[in-house]
Amino acid sequence: MQEQTFLNDIANQFGSAESSIVDFLINIFITIILSYIIGLVYSKYGNSLSNRKKLMQTFVLISVTVMLVISIVKSSLALSLGLVGALSIVRFRTAIKEPEELVYFFVAIALGLGMGANQRIVTLTGAIVIILYIVIQNMNSVRHAVQQNLIVTIANTSDKGLDENVILELLRNHCSKIELRRLDDINNSTELSLNVEFNDFESIIKAKNDLKSIGDIQFSFIENY
């Protein structure tokens, strides 16, 4: 009993007190709205090769889950210490391939932490600043350009004169912007993952025809949405 009282006293010194049900409902509603907005921003302005519309759906779940955990453990130092021990056995089996995805996951987690700790003003201010920064950063991008994710696979057994530089040089004739996202050497083949930008749809068709004519390669144009 004395040990439990001692732990509660320490928790109270750090401002960890149980929230009312009204505060909890307000916080969870704000968390859902903010994380959903962050997901929309990621879907519109993100550049990762993964399916952003599906990934954005996880942001709300991550934020609400983190907020729920923090809301529970913040009232008890013993529960907080137990959470540290429980999380030490968690392992992520699927690697996050894009640094951008990791950043947005951290934003979603931060929203849950802030609202779970009942820090509404700080969390709202931080979320607004992050959203404005992302929007302003992308305001200078070309709005009418056609952005595509291009996956090119080159068989290593094909013509030795055909390599990555040939592909990139060909695309420069049709693309206003080329970004090499990944370069993989897998099972006797080389795979290029590119983010490319065309001025119009006709440029995509011309690039496709030129790619077909240069040798034994496979390629896929994927809408950057």
C-alpha cells in the first residue's frame, strides 16, 4: 500500500492525473480529425511509391491507439514502466522503404502522444505548422504536369550496351523531371524505380515507344496519386 501510494505521488508530481470522460472524448475527436487531415496531406503531396491512399488510412488508427495508450498509462507510473517492458518485445517485420513514410508515421504518433497527454494547444499548433509547411513547400510545383512512377526492369543477360544510363538519357528527352528513387539488382535483373514528370500525356506515349525500341526491358507507368 505504501509503495502504491509512493508511485501515485510521483505520478501526480509529473501532472499525470486521470482525465474525465468528456476530456477523453474531446481529445479522441480532435485526434481523429488531425490525423485524417495529415493523411489527406500525405495522399496529395507525398512522393512515395507505395499506395498512399491505403497507407493514409492507418494514420487515424495509429494516432488513436497511441492516444488511448497514453491516456491509460499517464495516471500510473507503474503502468508506464510496464508499458516500457511490453514494448521492448515488439518487432516490426515489414521494413519502411521510404523515409517520407517514416516521417508521417512519426507525425501521427506525435499527435496521439500530445492528445493523450491532454496537450491540446501544443498539439494543434504543431499540427497546423506542419500542415502549412508541407502545403507551402509544394506550392511551387508544376500543377499541370503529369507525374508518374516508372518501374523499369533490365535483364542482365540482355545487350551489354543497355544499362541504367541509357534509360535515364532516353527519359531526359521526354521528362521535365526525373528522380531515381530505388536501384535494385535482383535475380539477374536490374530494377529502376523512378519518379518522373511529363508536360503532357503525349510525352508519356513517346517515352513508352522509345523504351520499347531500345531492347529487352520491362516497364510499368504507375499513376503518382
